[in-house]
Amino acid sequence: MRYLSAVILIFLLAVVPSCKYIKNKGLFGKKDRILERLRAEQDSIRVADSIRKVQESLLVIKNAKLDSIRLKKEAQQAAINTSRYNIIVGSFLTPEYAKGLAETYRQQGYDTKIIKKEDSKFELVSAESHQSLRTAILRLHQFQDTVEINAWIYIRK
């Protein structure tokens, strides 16, 4: 019997894992499953956090783009409002013709604008805009002598 208990003791020591193994793995491997579940939760939290940060940065970029578009439109409107006297080189019912003539004068170096006339279907092609009537009249005479004889002044109200 004494030998039998010694054999059983040796067998148990060989079969049963060490304390270090139990400490690392937990009793019957439960610690491994818990750690895996915690790691999976951490990964999903990290992914969700990354997605949230990307969405926030995209929102900031989108708002900046919308602000820049709004500021550009406001600047264009302010420029249109300050330039009250326009030298007109053409008036069209068809928008494509107005765009074509505006592009022709733009290629010649003029700051062209297409003005939609109020209460009308006509689109006016402006080659130059001025803030004072005196400057516009002087420039109109020069413009009629050198570029377009049929040019005229349109005064915005």
C-alpha cells in the first residue's frame, strides 16, 4: 500500500500542472476565456473609438468646406453690390451664348460677369464694373473706341 500511495503521488505530480501553469491559465482554463472576451471587448471599443474620431474629423472638414463656399459667395455678392456701373458687351436670352461671350472676353483679360437682369429673361455680359459713374463713362468711351463699339452702361439699383 505504501508503494501504491507513492506511485499515486508521483503520478499526480506529473499529471497535475504546476502552480505557475494554474496561475497563468486559471483553474480548468477559465482565465483564458475571460481574457479573450476582455480583449475582444477592448478591440471593439478601440474600433468604435477610431470610427467616431474619423467621423468627427470628416464633419469638421465638411463644415470648413461649407464655410468657405459661403464666404466665397458672400464676397462675390459684395463685389457685385459695390460695382454698380457695368460696361455691357452683350445681352442674350440663351445662357450658353452669354457664357460663350463672357469666356471670349475673359480670355482677352477682362473681368467678365454675367448679370441676370431683374424681371427679365435676358442675361447681360459685363466686361468691366466700376464703382463711380464718371470712371465708367470714361472707360466706356475708351472701350467703344478700341474693343466693342456697341458697348453700353448698365446701372444696378
